[in-house]
Amino acid sequence: MASKKDISEIITDKDFKTNYSIFLDTEKGYSAVRNALVAQKSKHIGTSMLELNICGAIPPYNEILGGKLAALLALTPQIIYDYKTRYGQRQSEIASRLKGKTVIRPADLVYVGTTSLYFVGSSQYNRLKLPKEILGNDYEIKWNELGKTIGFGTLHIGRSTTAALVEAAENIGYTRINHVFGEGASPKLRLINLSIRELLEVTTDEANELAKHAMSRIVYGAFLARNAKEYLLGRDDAPEYYFEMPLTPQVAKEKTTAIIHFWSDRWLTSRVKYEPIFERLRNFDINNFRISEQLKKTTDWEFKRLEDIVMENDITTNQFGLDFVRSLYRGSSAYADNQGEYLLNNIHIVTSLDKAVLKAVRNGNDVVLTGSPGDGKTHIIRVLNSKLMDYNNPPIVELDASCMTNKQLYTKWKRQETITNHMC
């Protein structure tokens, strides 16, 4: 209400042109305009705008450009009619709670949006439009490129990682995500961010960086009314659709049929004249398309909670493991000298260096691991130690040769010259 009052006062100011610029430069003015835009967005985000999560054609329909048909049909009056029929008389849960009484918002769909698969572009949406004569009106509807996403999401974070984050954070006070309507977009993304913030005790911006996969995509949108932008901004009270209202099921069906015929004449006809298309259609085998046929046969994935796993003495409690994650993030636990063997083995990633060291020692060679502090020299020696000790002629292991003088190192090495294998 305060923002509405501030904006009303500046709009009615007799010296509006001068004072409006000054108003925007103040924190009060910036906050008022921002709150107004957020309120307007909230009014339409669930009633006038539709987002397509998946839109395309799977094989073999992609061979005949079925994806373009799917994208065109997203613009049909049938979508507007079905949207209105389904949501037109539903109570707005959030608005009703805030106002304390039943609020029913008009479900007038005026915008459809989606994103491309790749950053470089999308042949499916590029220059895709419905000419005005197709629907018998004077308004051309088309898919427009609106911008690009920054590259945030959860596609790079697997189920096991998500489950582990939830378990680790559930007992240390983070806000629970219930996956119900009204909580906000992407419950999984918010859940991951909240868990990371609690576990690592970092800021929101630092937690958000871990959800950045850097795979930007193109944002496409189509406006279904002549005054869609004015309606979304609140300048117009009702949308002006490109067909006569009220819309009936019969009219919606006729418009949809017209779109299908347009796609058929524009794309399907030319595709079926191309002989290789028929060959690819005839040779299509659904089994070659199924990912399951290309994956190794494995048992069903199962997530095991940390508290259900029997841990060795060096990790006696779940809290100890959480403390290790926090300290590892800060760099205070990244010292292999002080960590238990069980923990080191669980965070160890096997590389070709492991095999090279084991082979060299097995062949009776002396092995010296060199590198900068923190490269993992002590870590790999401790991880491989149990295997080295199983050799018939186990080596003498010196974990930190850098703490010895050259003379001490030479003397010790010389004293062990009768031993076949040495490792420093």
C-alpha cells in the first residue's frame, strides 16, 4: 500500500517530468517501482502466462518436422479455450490467503513461452509464425527470440547428491521444501541452495553459484493477443484476441484444423517428396532409440542414508561427517595426515597415478612423489599404503620427506639400501 501511495503521489505531481527522475534515484522510489512491477507480475504469472517445459517431436516424427507442428499448435485458440475452461473459475490460493477471502482471477492466456535446447539457436522456433490469413484475422502470431538464460538449474546435480544434501541438512534447521503450489519456482533448486547454505555456512550468492551449470539457452515467446504487453503491464483491462469472442469449442477446433493444414502445406508436403526421408522412416527401430537399450543392466538405484551405514571408529557420528564437509570447504580439513583411512578412501578418486606407483614399487623401483603443497602426495601414499604392505617385500614409507634435511634423508635412504623398495 505504501508503494501504491508513493507512486500515486508522484504521478499526480504537477511537476511530474522533473520530480519523477528524482524520485527514481531515491531508495524510496526504486523500492516503490520494483514492488509495483513484482505485484503486476504476480497478478499474471499464474493466470495469463504459460510455460512449455517440453515441446518437440521424438523420432520418427522429427523426420517430418513434427516439432514445428507442436510449436504451432501451442498458439491455437484451443489452448486459450482449454486454459480458460480449466482455470477460469478456480480460487487463487495465494491471493486468497493474503486477502482473507476467496479470490478468483481471470484465466486469460495471452503469452506462451519456452526455451531452446541449445545456446546457439533453434531451427524449430526460428522465424516460425502463423500468417494472419491462416486464422482469418489481421494479426500475425509468431515465436520471438526474447533473450538468453543465465544458466542456472539442477540438471548437473544427480538424485544421489540431492538426497544426500537433504539428509545432511534436515537436522540442522533449514527451511523444509514441501513441493506444493505457491512456494515458488523449482523446489529442487531451492532445496539444494538451502541445504548448501546450511551445510557450508555460506551466503545465498555463494550457494547459488553451485547451481550454475553455465548452459545458457534462448528464451522464445509468443503473444496471443494484440494488446498482450499492455494487458500484462496493467494498462488494458482485458486482452484483445485475434479471433472473435466468446470463443466456442467449434471455433477452436476449426482454427486448430487450419493450423494443421498450414503446417502440412508448408513443411510436410516438401518433406515427403524427399526420398531419403522414407528410407529413414522405414528403418526406424524404437529399440535403437531407447536409452535403456544402450545402458548396462544394473539393479534399481537406491539411496542409503548415512545414519543407516555402519561406520568405522574414525567416523563415529553423522555430525562428524558434516563437520568434515564444512571444514573441507573452508580448507581446514584438507590435510591427509590427520584424517582416518576410512574417510580418505571414501573421498579418493582413482587415477592412472595409483597404478603407476603400485607397479613401480612392485618392480623394485624407488618412488618419490613431488609436487606443490596440497597436491595430494600424502593422501595418495596413505590410500595406497595398505596395498603396499601386502607385498612380499613391503617398502619403507616416509610420508613427509620435506621435513627432513638432505643429510638425514640421504642417511636414512642409504641405511635402507638393502631393502628392495623405497617410497618417499
